[in-house]
Amino acid sequence: MNPDDILLEAEDKMIKTEQVILNEFAGVRTGKASPALVENIMVEVYDSQMRVRELAGITTPEPRQLVIQPWDAASLHPIEKAIQKANLGLMPSVQGRIIRISFPELSEERRHEFVKIVKKMAEDGRVAIRHVRRDALELLKKAKTGGGVGEEEIEVAEKEIQKLTDQYILKIDQQLTAKEKEIMTV
């Protein structure tokens, strides 16, 4: 593998890591309702596991309320049970053919718990990015010992990998700061 391929692969993995972290952040509750909180909850229905978003339409008619409207009435109660099991601190209520979830105001203590959770997610993301860097550096060392790649080319590639690592860790830190602010805003 040449250094350019190694760099491209490392950047691709870093981009994917950043996307995973952003998706995880979206699932953390803030003071307002967001479909991302419930759309990935797994529901056992039709003898298989499906996500809520595959079974129902999710809307936010008001800033502090979610409405889940299953496409099949038979999946109404399994969705309700799955949301309760997800332990998000939400109490769904079935009203006819829809599930309505009202969001109470978050206490200061609960906000701090969510900030801790988000910080752990961000740290996991940083660690994953560092693992990508480590793997890329190992591939560069193998390319160097395998021959065909010059010493200068390897040094340039190593510096480039470090730049990418710093860049993606900074992006995660910026997203973390924004999410913390969003959680702590009353």
C-alpha cells in the first residue's frame, strides 16, 4: 500500500467515527423533543427486531412533545413497551392510534448526568480516532520496511496523519461543546 492510500483510508475511518459520535449525541436527551431520541430504539415485532423509524412516523407537534404514529396498529403496544424498556426517562402514553410522549423539564442533576454521558461518548470517539492513527502509522512502517517507499515520503505521510488526527479530535471537541451547551440550556 502506498502512503496516499493509507492516508485516504485513515481519513475515511475518521470521518465515519465522527459520524457515529454525532449520531450518538443526537440520541442524548436535551430539554426539547427530538425524533432522534426514539428513532433507533429496537422493537420486537413480527418475530424480528426493527427500529421505531421503520415502524412509524415520528413528529414533534410542539417543542416538548413527540408523536409516534405506527403504520400498523398491531405495532402500537410493542413500540410503547420498547420505549419504556429503553430507560430514557420517558413515559409514552397511548392515545387511540398514536403514542404521545411529553418531555418534562430536566432537573439540574439530570442535565449534569447527560453531560457526563456525552463526555464519555466524545472520549470514546477520540480514542477511536487515535486507534485509526496508530493503525495507519503501523501500515506506513510496513510500507517502509517492504521497500519501494522513500524515507521522506513516510515522514510527510506521518505528519499528515497527525494533522488529520488533530483535526478530527478538534471536530469532536467542538461538537461536544455545542452539545453540552444545548443540554445545559434551560
